Amino acid sequence: MSLRFRQLQAFHAIMETGTVTGAASVLGISQPGISNLLSQLEREARLPLFERTKGRLLPTPEAELLYREVDTVVRGLDHVAQAVTDLQNKHPGQLQVAAPHMLSFGFMPREIARFSKSRPNLSVSFQSQYSSKIQEWVTSGLFEIGIVEMPILHDTLNAKVFRFETLATFPENSPLAAHEVLTPELLENEPFIVMGPEHQTHRRTREVFQKAGRDWRTKIHTHLSENLLSFVKQGMGVAMIDPFTVSFDGETGYQTRPFQPPVMLDLAVITAKGRPLSAIGQAFLAQLMTSIETFAKGAVPDERQTSG
């Protein structure tokens, strides 16, 4: 088997954009060229990667598995190309940082903009992704700095862990607004919008209700904090949401209250062990630590004890 990088790059672009047209735009080549590269890859791999239905490409399970392996490789070469461009243009360096989605619609753009203000020639590489993938990226050197949800999955990472108190978030006109603090007793009969069962806020909310001897009624399961808030705005129920999502949301349609006992969310700022940070990375990390502490209820001394 003789796979070529251009084939993998075309496949990666299709998976990222969802269409041949989108992939062609990203890579700057024709749609027939993308289709040809995909056909070559499927022949070489001897795997069906997409089902073609009414002009649409639907990824097969094999394509999903291949994408996970290809993603870091393709992004890595893109970073190499960007580094060469920066050297050619005499840029002083590149800020390379990744964060989960909850930080990517307000907090991180603000921090990067603040940092860039005094560095007009700074090149920035920022990605939002799930925490497990960000840990892989930082371990491989694809990104210098990451922010992730606990737990830490790799021994090759340094981690500074911060603890955040989630807020009970409910529809704007709910009678719950009459209370200054919400509790399991007050929310026993309320429908909840929740993250998946393995998410730390799901486990911790369930434990709080169990200890209080109250029933916890889950109605909608989703995977992003922005989705939680959107369902709350539609009047679908109550959700425990991180302070970043609610702080940087500019819309109305909901209210928040403290919840007791608190449901905590643990995030870690990570870097790779044994790989010194660039001067740019060190400067941004110092700013980031100060800013994230303003939202936190405290730092956790031993991050390995916070996965529960």
C-alpha cells in the first residue's frame, strides 16, 4: 500500500467540511481533483470511506476511525508549513493554543486579542476540540498550550488544575427566579438538560441529588455547553452550566442562580513535559493563568485526584 499525503489531506478536508466542494475550497484545488484523490485513497486502502447518497458523502465507520489517526498528522504538516512561512516573513513566533468549545466563543478570543494587541506581527494557531484530542495535540507538539476538562489521560503532560462552580441555569420566566439559591429539593421535579453520563458535571449532579435523597429527572442529553444553554433558552429545562458559557453569552431568555451544594467543573491548563515553551508561549501562559483564575473557585493541588 502506497498512501500519499495529498490523498490523506483531501480525505481530512472532506471530513472537516462535510463536502467535496468545501474540501476543494480549503485546499485550493478543483472538485474533480478532490474526488480523484479520494478515489485513489479508497483503492489504496481497500476500504469504503464514504457512502454516496443523493449527491452527499456519508462517512463510514472506517472513515471515522481513519480520521482520528490522520487528524494529528495532517494538522502537524500544516503547522510545519506555517512555521516555514513565519520564518520567511520574519514573524517573531507563533502562538499555538487549543481549548474546549466552552472557552472558544468568548473567553479565548478575548485573551488572544488582548495578547496580540502589543504584538501586531504575531501569528496565531487556535483550535477548539474535545479535551482528549487536545491532550493528544499537546503531547505530540502540535500545540504548545492546551486547556482541557479533567481527567488528564497522559503522563507526558504538566497540568495546573482549576475548579469552577457551575450555575443552575433556567428559562427566563420560570418560577425558580423567586429563589436566591437553588437546591436539589427545589429542582426535584424539574426536567434537566445534561451532558453525557461520563461527563464530570453529569456524575457530580447525580451524586448531589442522590445524597439529598431527591429524584433527578434528566430529559435531554447533549455534548456541548452551548447546546445546554440553547435548550434552556427554548424552555426545555434546567442545566448546570460553566461560568464561561454564561458570561460570554450575549443573548437573553434565561437566568442563573447559585446551586447548593455546588457542582464543580475541573479544567486544566496543560503543556508537554520535557519540551520548553517558546518565549511567546511563556508570555501567553502567564496571562492565561491570571485570567482563568478570575473565574475559578480555586486551584487543585493534585490534579490526579480530580477525575471523579
